[in-house]
Amino acid sequence: MRLFERKDGEDGIPRHGKVRPDDGVPAFWAWWEETRPRIDSLVAADDIIGMGELVDRAVLTLHPDLKWELAPGKEAAHALVVTAAGDAELRPLAHRWAAAAPEGDLLWEFHPSRQADPRATERTVNVDGDLLKLDKLTLGLRVPRDGSRVDVSAYHPAFADLDADDRMDATLIALDWLLGEDEVARWVGEIMPVTFEPIDAVAAAHLPAVVADLAADLAPAAGEEQWALLEGQTGGGAPLTATARHPLRPVDHPLFDQHVQIAVPYRHRDEGGLPAGDSVAALRAFEERLSAGLLDRRETALLAVHVSAEGLRVFHVYADSEGDAAAWAKELAKGWDEGKARVTVADDPAWTAVAPFLT
């Protein structure tokens, strides 16, 4: 069930944006250990409101825009889900919260996103007091040509009586239950609740199979990486080339919240400003050193994209801010001898710096 959705300013709590990834996490789990006997007794007494008031205040200390749910567990009786609810800026915080959780037991397990429920179509969504049975939900599904996501048109007979926001809320909850929140972020593209059933609609229960087929078609061979080679122009009209990891999705690396940009000027260029002559080999050697170092840090960093234009190649690395990738990149850049390499480091959990390349 979804509990205690907050609105801006409710309870006098101001909304704020960025937080340190670990803010409040140790305090939350210390509170959980101390308060768990009371929580267990409230759940056993089916006092969900009382339990909810306790947990809501604790989640608030993490970030006021996080959402949480009490859900059926996969292995345990109950699951506590603290989720960014699609907010990429908050996803690392939710995952750090889950990574610090105590080991699950017979009563409790912990998740940083809504989990798929094999019995999702037997469940009911509560939207402002309106109960929507998901066995009546149907979906129009379309995968655009050469696409890597499935577009969804969602229809329920009750949608005609709901406003647009409530229709979307119900649809998002249903999709999360059908696929799991992270799988929705990976594989679902445009989402459109509709008040008339699509001509080619299928029962909602078919969505996981459609997504599984799409994922199988796009999966690289074991141990291989896939890259897309792209050409374009800069804002000033100069030629541009880019190499981007494919697929490139922040949800696949939820703790990589730090953007490390390495900009290296190259001396030899063609008339369009792209690398030429000895600079081609120098850039290739630099990228090999970069890739080797990132391979050693594959659990904490990756090269997402590099772009060349107007005498400059920019490498976009994403890393766990608790790792050493930024310091290592600065040392690596000192070895570039065709000009002064510059390394800039910034918080970017939503990967906004490479937004045009996300798939």
C-alpha cells in the first residue's frame, strides 16, 4: 500500500534539493534498531496508521521527497520500500539507504525501489479513495522502430472518472507492480493513460513478457560492451563525433552520482577541427589508459561518453562519489602532453551532462 504522500510545505517542512548521499542514513538505521519492537507490535496489531506515522517521520529525516511503502516481502513477511519514485536525483540516496540496511529476516526485508509482484493483477490501487482493480487494466504496447523501450497506453474503465494526475498516478503504481520500478525506468518509454481502450490493447499481465523479449533482443553477448558511434554538429556548426555506451541508463548504476569530466585538447586536427595525424594515436593511447584504470574500478566508475569537436576531446566518466575515481582521473590527466588537460568534478546523479545520449 502507498502511505503518507507529502505535499510541499506540509508539516512545515521546507523542500530542499541536493543532499549528501549519506545524510541521515546511519541515523535512520539506528532509529530502526531502537524502534523496531514497537513497529513490529503495531504491524502485528494491524495498526498500519500508527506504524506509518513512525516510519514517515524517520523517512522525512532522509529527504522530504522520498516516498515509502509497506509491501508484501519476497522472502520476508513484509518489505519496507524507500524509493525515489522516479526522481533520478534521489535514486542514489535510496540505494545507499538500502545498502546500509540490516540483513533481512523472517519479518522484514528492505528495497530502494518498488518490486515486481507476480500477483500484481490481483491487487487494487487506491487513488484518493477510488479503488481500481488491476485485473481490469489493459495496455496498448508499441516499440518504435530501432527503439530500446516500449511505449505504453494504459486504460482502465475507472479512468473516465479520474482527473489526469490521478490517472497517471494509478498507471505508474500499476507499472511498478507489474515490472518493478527499476525495470520501468530501463524499458518503458512514453506512458499515456487514456480514457478509451486502445484497439490493440492486451491484458496488463502480458507486459513483463513483452519487456523480457525486448531486453533479450537488445542484450549484448556475455562479457561484451556495446557502443554507439555518432556524428553531429556543435552549436556553432562545427563537425562533432561522439562514442556513447549503449544502452546508457543511470538506473543501471544507481550509486554513480558523480560526474568526472576530462577535457583534453589535441594538437593535430583536420579542417573541421576533428583529431588527425599523431593526435589520433595519442587520444587512443589515453583512452586505453583511462579504460584500464576504470576496469580496475568497474564497481565504482565507468566511461559513459566521449565527444570530439573543435580541437577538444571530452571524456564523461560517472563514478560513485565515495570512491577514488575523481582523484585518479586528475592524476591521469597530468600525463597528457598536447596541451593542458582539465578535470572538473560535479554532483550529477541524474546524468544531466550526458542527457542527449541516454537511451
